[in-house]
Amino acid sequence: MKLLPARFTIQHAEATGKLSRGGHIIETTSGTFGLALAMICAVKKYRLTLISYPVIDKNLYAQLRELGAVVEILRTPHPDGGYQRVRLERLYKLLEEDPDAFWPDQYGNPYNPMSYGRLAEYLVKRLGRIDCLVGPVGSGGSMVGTTAHLRRVFPDLKAIAVDTPKSVLFGQRNGERLLRGLGNSLLPKNLDHSMFDYVFWVPARMAFQATRELHRVHGLYMGGTSGAAYLVANWWARQNPGDKVVAIFPDEGHRYSRTIYNDKWLSKVPGKDYSPELQPLLIQHPRENEEEWCWMRWNRRRLCDVISSMVNSTT
């Protein structure tokens, strides 16, 4: 999926002279955006440096190296916790050393969400009316961009963000997260909170179990991020049987054969078990519950407005 924003961003950089023939691209990523960049750079003969951290999937790491990318693994987290800040600090250092290098900046480049106009166009062409869009949020690009384009046709479209506990994206406190590919420890510029009607927080164990159900029942071999989106979309569709619900599944399952698709590994993941009958907890503010599967009515508000209302309700 990340080939869409990666290609769109690089094409714009080429057209505006920010990226010249044989140029150097630098990005911080541990997932599929890095793979998309590596694929494009291999074809177009660009040099690529990716900054990541120790939990990067070994198969992905090998694939990136095979495609010619230089992958730097930073092994010491920031004193305040997490790797995002130290990865950005390293990125800024490399950009200082090579001022002609291009940074795609998937978290802040507006051409990331803009690229999803093609996806929106495809969905309308294939499905016609769409009532609800469900998808994971990491950089904010896919859900913000697709929602913005779809609402030009369907102003009443409901947009549901799928996050995970201990992610700061929608007002929870930062913490260790086992579910990767969504959530964040920093707020991306591309995340427009006012696009969303509802937010769901899905714990890792439930997301992984839903991922297995998605494969067993529907034959879709996907990753945990897709499993989280499936869990939420499936629940929403059952509660709203008249709605046409579209869910974005961004990751495939091939990188997770030894984890999510391994019974022994999955049995050791802490947390409550997922079942189709389980109901998410409706909460009034993001920090009311930072452990369980829960949701809240976001009502297209800015993050600062939600946080403000949360503070006012406790004073």
C-alpha cells in the first residue's frame, strides 16, 4: 500500500528539482514505507538510507538490504522512552552531512495524504456509495487522505480511526506497544484529528487473534494492523447492518509467520482474548481506559479540544 504515497512523493520531488538523478533519499521507518522506497530506489537507481530500530522484522531487514538500501539500526532509546526521537535526531544529522539529500517525511509531507485520492477514486468507482471508512492510523496519511477525498462525494461519511493503547495519537499517554504499524509516540503533522467521527483502541492480543480469524474465515493472510482494522470494522458492521463499510488492510502476513501465525508465540501475548461477541468499552475521554478494547465518539474535533474537555471534566 505504501507504494502509493512513496511514488507520489518521489515524483513530486523529481518534478520540483528536490531530487535529481542518482540522488540520495533518507528516511526513518521500520515498516512498509521503507520497503516501498527501497523498491522505487532499486528501479530508479537512487541511493537510500533508512534509519530504524532493533525490533525491525528480520525478513524485512534482509529484503531492504537485498534491494540496496543502507539500514541503520539505532539500539539506544531516548531517555524519555522510545526510539522515534533518536531516529529523528539521527536523520537530521545525516541531512546536515548531505544537504542535497531528499527526506520524503511520511509523517509531515502533505503529498502522503494527497496520494490517496487514487484510492478514494477506486473505491467510489467499484463500490458506489460508502457510509463508513475504517482504518489504522500511524502517520495519518492513508485515513486522513482517503477520508478527505471521499467526503467530497459523501459529506456524511463516517471515519473511524483504529489506534492501540499507549499511543499518543489520540490523547493517551506514551508507553510500550507490541502492536506495530499503527500508533505512535510522536504526533505526525499529517494527522488531522478533525477528520474522525470515532476512535477505537485495540490491544495487541485481540488484534493478533482477529488477524488469525481474518485468515481462517475470509482467506486473507494479513498482518496485525489489518487484524485490528478488521476487528473494528466487523463490530461496526454488525451494529450498523445498513451501512456499507470499507476497511483498509495495509499489511500482509508474510512477515508474521513466526509470531502472529505461531500458536506458541501468540499464547504468550498478554491481554484479554478476542471473540466476536465481545463488546468494546465506550469511554468519554482517551485516558479513561488505556488498557482495554475501547472506543469514543470523537465527533470531528481537534485533539486540543478533546484534551481541553477532558481537563475540564476532571476539575
